[in-house]
Amino acid sequence: MQLAAIVVSLALSAVGIALFVRAFVHFFRFFRLGAPLPENANRLENPWQRSVTLVKEFLGHTRMAQWGLVGFAHWFVALGFYTLILTIVNAYGQLFDPEWTLPVIGGWLPYEMYIEFIGTGTTLGIVIMFVIRQLSLPTRPGRKSRFAGSNRAHAYFVDTVIFLIGLSVMALRGLEGVLHHADYGPDNYVSYGVTLLFDGVSHSGVETWVYFFAMLKLGASFIWMITVSLNLDMSIAWHRMLAFPNIWFKRESSGRTALGALQPMASGGKPIDFEDPGDDDVYGVSQVEQFSWKGLLDFSTCTECGRCQSQCPAWNTGKPLSPKLLIMSLRDHSHAKAPYLLAGGGKTMEGEEKASAEQLADVPAAALAEAERPLIGTVEENGVIDPDVLWSCTTCGACVEQCPVDIEHVDHIVDMRRYQVMIESAFPSEAGTMLKNLEKKGNPWGLAKKQRLEWLKELDFEVPVVGKDIEDLTEVEYLYWVGCAGALEDRAKKTTKAFAELLHMAGVTFAIMGGDEKCTGDSARRLGNEPLFQQLGQENVMALNMAFGEELDDDGKATPESAKLKSAKKIVATCPHCLNTLGNEYPQLGGDYEVIHHTQLLQHLIDDGKLTPVTPVEGLITYHDPCYLGRHNKIYTPPRQIMDKVPGLRQQEMHRHKERGFCCGAGGARMWMEERIGKRINNERVDEALSLNPDIVSTACPFCLVMLTDSVNGKKNDGQAKESINVVDVAQLLLDSVKTPAEAPDGDTESADEPETEPAQ
């Protein structure tokens, strides 16, 4: 047994280590195939903070811990994978001397207690994870399981190897106890059971078992190493190594998820000048090698855990998009195409082959065939990603928020959309109307700019207009960015008027733009039309900088001296999409402003005693978290605190709320596209709200307000919702409560029976 154990263990070790080294060399070459990141996306900045984030996410399991028992179990398995490494060294020694222990620390009580603790936790942890996987598997064809589409064979192989290693560690510890005549103590409180089991076995018999379990531990370890080295697309195993660089190189050095701002378009790592583009500039992504090296690293790091899939609004309503399956498809395609790319293969913009016949002579036929597949294409076209997958995304960010290894799904989806829109002009036809309206009228509805100020006529007080009533914004505390929906959409205008009235009642000085402002460009950018976004954004930045009384350079950007006055450039917005674009994306265009959401300002005014809710608003209320307010900008508390202060309201959360809030279906330019596949996302969300039998559904976003109201109206017509239910913005609730009964006009609170206006869905 000893001879067999030595021969088998050393042979597997030699082969495993050699293949593992070769695999890492291949990965290094493979990731270098990716395009460079944009110059402003410095993934090396603030290395100390990046390292702190990495340690925090690994040791704290900050994402996994949100999932309760499975996160707890995974913590032990992950920590055991790395910290039980010395038990491998110990096993090598035991092949030659069953009583061998590590020098210095072998037998040291703190070390032995740690190994006992982690060894036990790892073994039990993998059993728990296996059971959870079995209980979560789909029992019939369907989408409920987060493991739907994951590679079960790979998962079972990894689980089995970890279990065998954990079992071997604990068995060897128990056998060591027999050989060393150990008594029960804090360093063997579990493995002592094995000691008792083998207590009556002869000394030579115990040694034989030591050889066996040492071989089992080493054999399982290196069979795993050999297997994963020969299967580089087995990311469920490779994430144990690749997750560390993927987290370290995440977009935000602060540790924030890759949400909020989208990255500007770049080609070869340099920003594209759309007014004078280069002849060889690449717009978006049409080939897998056009993703950045971080993108290729993302694809190879996917754990196939399905947390993104379980939270995705598209997947949960029967649409073809699963963030997990999308990343897995890109992973499999990139690795299958890698031999062709590493040989120098590739296509020019005209579709001509870059490599010579000699370079491609040794490339496997499968890799050559993979290279011919279109990145975006239908099943009939043998495409890697179906167009319906691409256009189902609402960019809600649930996938990015949940991913334990920081994969940047939304960025990759938008990159592919950019090519489809700008080069192929292949996108849902309804979105074309929105783009034309933005180009011609500066708003997605295509209405005249004078209509942006029509809502002012319905107020009984004056609101200063920049350039008309006041010269610039130095005369007021805030610029109220009304936005397109707030100025032009009937239901959203009620929020606009309510918020303006609350500011007036609180004595806050504010002004609005004069109607010359354009849409911020949120929908255009997320659809993939980056030039249109930049055009709209640059015009708005110039108008804003002038409104704030800044000195402008020849490009319309604030001079360095005036740009420093950020503290004086306060903007408040009722639309989270405007909030996100103005605050997070306009700095890319030279606009640096302090932007807050209206619920943040209202909560501050209540805390300062400038607004006092006194009139009860009776009823059960549930709040819907807008994705671009919550996940993208981490604003969860102010709306809830406002509702807490309104007398009579009883709050009850939907099951999916805050970080796990469910999208309304309007983001990612989906507001302007029809839903032809599966259940409507807004209906799914309203069904969840109605399950609580609320009297009021509240939100804090005009897009959400439209989507939820449309669904509630439809359900009222079908008899599935009570007639008395209202859908309102938080500002409307607060206004009803701040006003005394004598002041509040009848019907001030928005009813879901309001007629629908264009365009929505």
C-alpha cells in the first residue's frame, strides 16, 4: 500500500503541476487577446484600497453572506481550499512516515485547533452546498432554479473532490490520534471519533490506512488539478483562482459595484471622437476578442451559481435573457475560438482574414468553425448571442449587484448593443421612434420644447426660470432638473407639481431651466447610441455651466477655476435616470455637479422641521425601489423615512426589495420598446405588490410610476385589483400629509385610473 500510494501520488502530482502551469501560461496569453481598457478606466489606481476590498469581499463573503446558509457553508469551503494547503504537505510526509508531522507548527495547539475547525467546516459545508443544489434543481422543465443551465457534471465533480479531500483530512487527523495516543481535546473534538473507530486496529493496520487516505487526499487534489487544466472553460472550478484578480481589477477601486455610470466608448483603449473618428476605430463589440481583457477575465470567472439569473427580471418573466447563460456562452465561445486567435487569426472591418494560411495550418477545425460564428445572431445564423437576449435587458443591475465575483454584465451587454445600433442598425423598431424624437426635438416624446413649461401654469405660485426670471443659478439654492417625463408625461407631472409645491412651502429657493434643455440621453446611451448621448449631454453641460454662471472655454466646458465651485452647483431631480446621468455620467463630458434625488431633499427638510406631515393618509402602503435610485445609486432609506413620518400609513415590504428589488421593466430603453416575449415585467412586479393587498403602491421614479400604473389599470379592468388602489410618488404622499385637510384639494393623490398617455407600452 505504501509503495502504491507513493507512486500514484507522485505521478499525479507531477502531471498535475505541469498541466496547471501550462494552463496559467495559456490564460495569460488568452487574456492578452482582449482589447485594452479605456484610458480613463485605470484598473491599477489605488492598489491599497483594491487590496482591502479584495480581502473584505473574500474573508467577509460580502455577497455570499446575503444568501444565508449557503453563504455560511461556502465561507468554510473557500477558506478550507486555501488554508488547508499545509495538509497536502503533511500528506506527502505521511506517505513515507505515517507519524510524520509538520516541523515547528505540527502539534502546536492553535494550529491543530484551526485545522480541526476548518476541516470540519469544509466537509460539512460542501455537504450542505450539495444538498442545497439538489433541493434547488428544477424538478420539471422550467426556470425557477438558479442552477438551470449550469453544467451539473462539472459541479458534481468539484463537490465530490472537495468532499473527498475534507474526508481525507479528518480521517488522517483521526489516524494521527491513534498513532500518537491522543486524548479527546480541543484540537480533535470531531476527528476523535475516527480515533475511536480505529482504536482496536493494529499499528501496521493503522499505518496502511494512513497511506490510503494520504493517497486519496493527494490523488483527489491532483486529479482535480489535471481535470481543470485540461478544461479551461470549467469556470466553476477556475473561479477559485481567477476570482481574486477579477475582484481586484473591478471597475471601482472603492469597492462599489460596476453600476451607475456606463463607460464611454473607446477603441484600442482611446476614447472615440465622434466628430472626427479614426478610420480604424471599432464601434462596440462584434467579435469576442473586441471585449477588453477584463471582459475575457469576467467570462472565465463565472461560478455558474445562478444568483444573477435568479434575480433577473427578464429571466423571471419568460424572456430568453439569463445573465449567467449569456456569460457562459461568451466564455465557451471565447475559449473555443482561442486557438484561432492565438495563431494570429482575426477579421478586418471588411471581413477579410488577417492571418495567412501558414499561420492557421495547425489550428483545429473546431476553432476555425467557431471563428465563423457571428457574435450576435439567431439560432438559424448559428449566433453566439441571440438578438432577443440582447434586447431583453433592462440594465437594472440585479445581476451585477448579486455576482459574488464582480462580473460586469451590464457593460458587456451595452458594448454589444452599441455595435448593433451604430453599425448594423439592428434594434427593435419602436426604439427608432424614440431616437428620432431625441435627435429632432430633444425629448423621447417628440413634443415641442415650449411644452416643457406648461406645467407651471397649474401652480398658484411663481417658479423662477433661468435666463428669463433670473440671470443665473447663483440666486437660488437648487436647480430643479424637471426632466422629460416630469415636464411632459401627465402622471409624472403630478410628481413634479407636488415636489415644487413642497419646496415652496418649505421656503427653499429653486429655479428650473427655460425649456432649452434636452433629454439627458439615458435611454439613448443604454440602447447603444453613444454619439447621440454625447451630443445631448454636451449641449446640456454647456447649458448647465452657463446657468451656474461659469466661465466656459471654447469647447463649452467650465474653466478649471469655475469648475472647482462644485459645492455651489446643486441639482435636485425627481427622475433617478436623470440623477444617475447628471451626477455619474456628465463628469465624463465636463459637467461636475452635486446631484441629489428629491426624496433625499424632502427627508432633509422634514428632519429640519421645514416640512411637517400632520394629516393622516390612511392605508397599507408598499414601496417599489426604482433600480436607478436603489442599486445604481444606493438610495434606499430616504423614501422609506418619508413614509414613516406620514401619519396613518402602514408600510409593508414586498419580498423583493432594496438590493433585491424587482425592476419595473422600463430601464435600458425598454420604456420605448414593446414586450412581445413572456410575461410583462411590470405585471410581474404589480402581482407581487397586490399579493400584500395594499391600498397604495408608492415609488420615486416617473418611469416606474408609468409602468406600475399601466399594470394596475389593466388589472383593474380585468377585475384583478380593487378599484381603490392608488399608485403614487412619495412626494405626492408627503404633500397630502403636509397640507391640512382644508388645504388639500379633492383628488390630489394620483389614482391609478388616470388615462394613459403616449408613448410607454
